[in-house]
Amino acid sequence: MSMHVRFGALAAVSAVMVLAGAGSASAQATGGARAGAAPAQAPQAARRVAVNPKRETLLKMQRRMTIDFKEARLEDVITFIQEISGAEFDPIWQSDRGTGLNRDKLITVSVRNEPALRVLEKVLDKAQEDFEENTWQLSDMGALEIGPKSALNKTKRVEIYDINDLLHVIPRYAEVPEIDLQSVLQQGQGGGQSPFQDTNNQRQEEQRTREQRTQDIIDLLITLVEPTQWIDNGGDGASIRAWNGQLIVRGPDYIHRQINGYPFWPSYTASTVQGRRYVSLDTDNSIGKIDGFAQQPVTGTAGGAGGGTGVPPP
């Protein structure tokens, strides 16, 4: 009787140990599944971090809108555009510390079915004071800064522009040698003259030095892009220097975007061929995506069936 009791107790203990092991295994499996699910959320987090706030602001400012204000306060008009577009504005208002926009200036403006950015530009033109031009620019955090240029000039950054391709000069061989047939015929009679005739009147085009061509590019920039804001022209907005085929420009954002645009924003060129209009778009491929497609984690087994030949298992 005691032997049966002993074996019965051992069987009960074994059953408990088996159940405990199964529970531990199931807990480990559940924990493993949770740990495996975490990487699936990583690409979404990465995509959220990779969003360019400046590009998002410009996208919001492409929303079309219609406004019709008559003798409205400037602050109310700007607030209305901000609420409709959903973009973050950072207006510079007048204060005792410096120049800015006049909140109470009355604005009359009517725009129909235009992008919010175009509407804002027209409002800033209406709010312009004597000898003080208004514009907009993007801050480092993506906010739309608006105000007088003299106030925006306080925020500057340095950009380097490579112009080596503009400085390269392709040789031109416009003059070709002329063959003197008379001299060729006289060679059989012991003349021995060269068949090529030297006219001595070939025009030698004056070659400008690399430094001169660099200065030509600088002169074009400070003449066409905000000419009154450059230090070389008596302004205080931006400075430009040349070094080793590159232009070093220190200035506010609204000047940099007129020089080279925004690398994250598409640019286009339009042309007409045989009555048809063609538009070419150029953008950064790193920000492009196809609607309906997204990156998803894929699990695979290394050294699968078929020895890596792509043959499916039987």
C-alpha cells in the first residue's frame, strides 16, 4: 500500500512540474511574440522622425483659398490665413525694440482661388510701409516667419554654392586652316612650301581669367537677387565671398531660397513644342513616395530550401 502511495505522489509531482514547464514555455512564447512585434512599429516611428517640417509648411500653404477683406486689421487677416492653411506662422509685430508689422493697419484685399502662400504675399504687399518691404521665410523649425526684410535679416545662416561648372570654359575652334593649292602644285617642282596658308588675320578672342568669371557671377547675383540687401551694395542683409570655385553666402533664408530654391521642394521647367506644352518636374527622390505603398518588415530564413537557387521546396 505504501508503494502505491509513493508512486502516486511522484506522479502528481511530475504532473505539476510538466504543467509549470508548459506555463513557462507559453509565457516565453508570448513574451517573444511581443518582442517580435516591436520592430514592426520602428519603420513608422522612423517615418515620423524623417518628416521635414519646412516641407510640411509649404505643403499646407498650397491650399487654395478665396478671401475678400475690406478695411480689415492686418492681424485679423493674417490670423485668418493661418487658421485656413493650418501652417504655423511667426509674425514679427511692431514693438519698442525694433521694426515690424503694424497690427492695426487696415487692409483691403480680394483674392479668388489662389494658394495660401500667394494670398499671404499679396497681403504683405498691401501692408508694406514706406521704404520697408515685407516678405516671408522659413525658420529652422519650419515656422513661416513674416515681416519686414530688415527684421528678417537678423536671422542668418551660411551656405556654400559650388559654381565650378559655371566657370568651366569650353574651347572654341572657330578658325580652320586654309589649304593653298598653288603651293601644293609647286611642291612637285621643288618648292617645298607648306600647303597651309597663314592668313595672319585670325581673330584671337580675349580669354577672361577664372577670377574675372567668378566676379561676373557675383555681380549677377547681387544685381538680380535682392540688390538692396547685399553689403557690397550698401545693405546689411547678406554678404558673399568666393573661394576655390565656390561662393560662400551668409544671409537670411529669403535670400538663399532665391539663389538656389529649396532642395526638398520640386522645381519645374515648361516648354512648348509644336503647340504642345511640356512640364518637367525635379524633386528629391528621398521624399517621394507612391500612394498605397509603404515599407513593411519582412521575415526570412537564411539558407532555405534549394541551396539559394530560388527553387521552392517540394
